[in-house]
Amino acid sequence: DDEERFEQQNFVIEILKRDEDKVSRERWRNIVIGAIFRITVFAFAVVSLLFLISGYHTTQRNEESVLMSSTNGRKEKTTSAVVDSYSPNYGNLKSASQLPWDIIIEPNRGHNIKLSKFVHEGFQIDIKSDDYTIIWTILGEEYYGPEFEVILTKVGVFTGTVKIFQKSKSITRKSNMKLIHTEEFSIAAKYIRREIRSLTDTDRKKVFTALRKMYTISQEDGQRIYGKAYISAETILLTHLTAAGMTDCDHWHDGAGFLTHHTALTLLVERSLQSIDPSIALPYWDYGIDGTKYSFENIQQSEIFQPDWFGEASPGNAEHRIDDGGFWSDIKFP
């Protein structure tokens, strides 16, 4: 009996050991599975974070491309400035976007230059805020503020600079202004020829006043007063008649010289007008407008032939001289 009881005890002990080993194996297996699960979750989280970071940078690059400045045609970072200009009398030049310069200014005329948009680190900034100071440099002269008026006295293409400063919040800085952006832009100072009806009354009167002086002041007196660029109307008429009035050959109308000669003559007239008033650009006459609005019989109804413009189209006197009592009535033939 004792021996049988001993064997039973050993049997029970053996079973308990097996159960204990089984529990131990299952516990370690659970530990391993849990570790693998945690590692997997952690790896997934890392991959997701990297994906989000990559997506953020891609979005940021896309935003940078959207914020690319159209002012000078080159890619900007998330900070960019757009410079614009306009004439107080004529507004923005419609064809400016087709030309290679950032802004166009007519010589000897007041033009407004402004910072129309400023984006800093991806955010559009209120440039009129007191937190910002804007300093412009054009041909060595400094101007201040988001918008200012400038008058350039010479023709050409120049480079301007605008610097934008932000007030610093650091009390340790000697200066409380921090430069946050510098933008260069091209300026073309060019005369702009307009259809005469699109001129303001003031500008049209300037043209007629200067033209009248060409008809009333001699070549010698005019060059003494206004310089060598002055050419009297008499000289212009004689030049045209000499080249075009020959019986053997009309050098200015019967061949390829038509365009070149008349273009050159037009430029001489314009420069003569500018010697009198440097703000003038010679206007042109689009006679197609009158051809559309009027018949041949009533063409004189056009404003072009009104007494305070160019006067009557076909004077009825023997001299074919304008005598309608208007601006040109007292002009004598050379």
C-alpha cells in the first residue's frame, strides 16, 4: 500500500509539473505575442508619422509654387512681394503684362508705385500695419511707405529695390527693425503714345500748345530757347516737300521709304514737342474711328475737326487756311 501510495503521489507531482510547464510556455508565448504586437503598432506609428511629414513638405512645396511671385518671373520661397504701378490720370497700362518689365513709368509724369501684395512665410501680410516699414530705392533716391509717387526725368530701363522691415520684439536688439525681405524689380521709363481722344483735356491742351509754338517760333529762335532738338513746323514742311515734291521721284511715298521716312519724321516732331514740354508723347489719330462713326459728308462732325482741336477739315478760303475762329485761326503759312 505504501508503495502504491508513493507511485500515485509521484504521478500527481508529474502531472502538476507538466501543467506548470504548460502554463509557463503559454505565458511566455503571450509575452512574445504581446511584444510583437507592440513592435508592430510602434512601427506602424513611425511609418504613419513619416508619411505625414512627407505629405506636409509636399504641401508646403506646393504652397511655395502657388506663392511664386509674378513680378519678376522667378520662383520665390514662401516670402514674396508684388510691385505694381499706375498713372493717376490713365490707370494701369493694359499691355504691361505683355512687356518684359515689372513696371512702366512715363518720363516727367507723376506715377504711383505700390507694394500690392506681400506674403511672408506663407501668410499674406497687412503692409499698412505699423509693424512694418517699407523703404524703396530708385536711382539712388529713397522713398517710404507701401505706396508713393515718383517722377523720373530720363528714359531708360532701371532696377529698383524694395526692403521690408518688421519691428523686432527682442529688447536686446540695438535696432528694433529686422529686415525680412528684399525685392528687386525692373522699371522702364518709356513715353506712351495714345490715341488723341484718349488724352485728358490737360494733356491734349499741352500737345496743342507745344505744337502751336512749333508753328509760331522760327527754327533759330526755337533752338536758342529750347535746344537743338527743336524743329520748327516750317523746317518740317520744307523737309517733307523737298523729299516728296520732286517731279522725277517721290522719295517718301512711292516706294519702300514710306514707312521709314515718315517714322523718322514723326520722331523728330515728337522730340521737338518734348524740347518744349518733356512730359509730352506725340498722340496718334485713329481715323478708323471716324470712318466708322461718320460718313464722308459729315466727317467734320468729328471732334478731331472742332475749332479747339485741329480746326475745320476743308477751309473754304482761297489760302485753304483754317479761319473758323478757333485755336489755329491766326496761324500764318510759312
